[in-house]
Amino acid sequence: MKLKYFNNKKLPKLAWCAISKRNSKEIKVHHGNGVETHENFFVEGAWDGVFCSAGFCDSTFFMGSGAIVLKSGGGHYLLLQLIHLKDYTAFPMMV
């Protein structure tokens, strides 16, 4: 699975939308300013761990949202949503 990024200045700061089509090996991520993008993960938020290791998925405390590719060839990825109950997260839909 490969992440492909598109910085969209029309999106609000820290907003993102990940799109993956069935049987595709690519996830298109449209994002606003402030979203941290890297080869195998993207995130907007803070957590109690080391940033460069993308430790937000294993963190006890995570405030934000993002995704990480867990296996480079296997097509496994993990979407993480906000923990705070007053924030909004859309759920993925298969196309």
C-alpha cells in the first residue's frame, strides 16, 4: 500500500480525506495545511511517544487522527480516529 498526497488549500487546516479503491495499491490523501505527511504515515495530532517512529498507533494517549501503513507489500493500513467525543470522524466506504 502506498500513500499519495495532495495538499488542497481549499480544505481547512488539519483536515484530511483518504480515498482507496478496491484492489488498488494506493491510498490518495487529500489534506489541508498542518497535516504531517510521510512515506508510510500521515497524522494531525499529538501523542506520548516519539514522532519520527510514528508511535501514535501504539500510544496510550493520542489526540488527533491519521493513518499508518502497517505492511509495505501486504496492503494493511490502520486509520486512527479522534478520541475526544466532541470531534467528528467520517467512516471509510469501499468504492
